Amino acid sequence: MIRLAVFDCDGTLVDSQANICVACERAFETAGLVPPPRGEIRRIVGLSLVEAMQVLLPQADDALHRALAADYKAAFHAMRASGELADEPLFDGIAEVLTTLADDGWVLGVATGKSDRGLAHILAAHGITDRFVTLQTADRHPSKPDPAMLFAAIAEAGATAATTAMIGDTSFDMAMARAARVRAVGVAWGYHAVHELSDAGADVVATAVPELLHMVADSRTGP
């Protein structure tokens, strides 16, 4: 029996809100628009870029949403090239949780709204790329909460829904987990409130990183 733990990235593994907010603000400024408040930007973390822009600017048309998404990518790449990116630290205790789960026989994966390039960069920066067997990104899948990322991760790892857990900080992660019929484990240190995670279908919500070890393990028998 293969047990699979799939983690969201931004807000779950790493604290990346500063760079996301700056890149989004610059994308809006490039388009001649007033950037939304940072509180609104943090709420769309986890969605793919076009879908995020649809939420932030619902009155705009598809062309503008796609232009803003492209401008966001350009801003992020420019920040990386210039060395302007702020640190995106792992949340305290995450590295130890990954090690413990792997030592206990878990297969690990990531399902994220990041691009392949963005995910590869952050995992390499923390030296944890080799911890993960399956990496699913917005480059190859519809945006969360569509369950395509989880279906692909389960197939690639050789697991089943009954032995898989999705760990994430947003209602998008929890809704995706429910759609894929896997255990939904929310985390309280990210960008959506605990009640939002519960309302979206979280089976449990970890309020401290070490709690993940026993909460994820409950997925041995499925949700």
C-alpha cells in the first residue's frame, strides 16, 4: 500500500506572500490599474494566474486577465533576475515533518498554482527537491479546485485516493481534496482562515506544524 501526502506550496510549505504581493502590484501598475489591497491578493494565492486575476478584477474581460497574468510572470522573473526577491522561508518545522513522513514510508508530492519553473526554484533553494516523487503545477493542469492535479499525483505515485492526503492552507486546496475524494488536511498558518478551511471540507486543520504527522497519518484508511 502506497501512502501519498501531497502538499500545497505557497502558504503551506513556504511563506511567499511578500513576493506574490509585489509581483501582483507591479502587474496592475504595468496595466495602468490601481493594485488591489494586499489582503485581497493573499486570498487568491493558490489559484492559477488567470483565475486569480479573474477574482481580483471580475469586471475585466479575458484579454485583460491574461495580460495581467503575463505581466505578473514578467514581474516575478525580473525580480528574480535582479536579486530583488525576498526570502521565501520554509515554515518552522516543515523540513522535519517532510523527513519524518518519508522515513515512515510516505511518498511525498506537491500540487501548486505555481509554474514548473517557480516550483523548481523554491524547492531547489531549500534543498528539498529530492523529497518529492510527484510535482503537479499550473503549467499542466486546470486551476484549483479542479482535482486534475491530485488525480495526476495519485497516478504518478501509484497510490489510491483512500491512502492519499492533501495538505493545504486555502479553501481551494480543501475543495480540490474533496473533489478527488482524498483526505483534506488544512493548515492554519497560511492565507485562509480556519473556518474557511472547514467550510470548504477540511477533515482536520493543523494549528501547529508538528500536528501534521498524526493528522496526515489518519489517511491510511482514507477520508
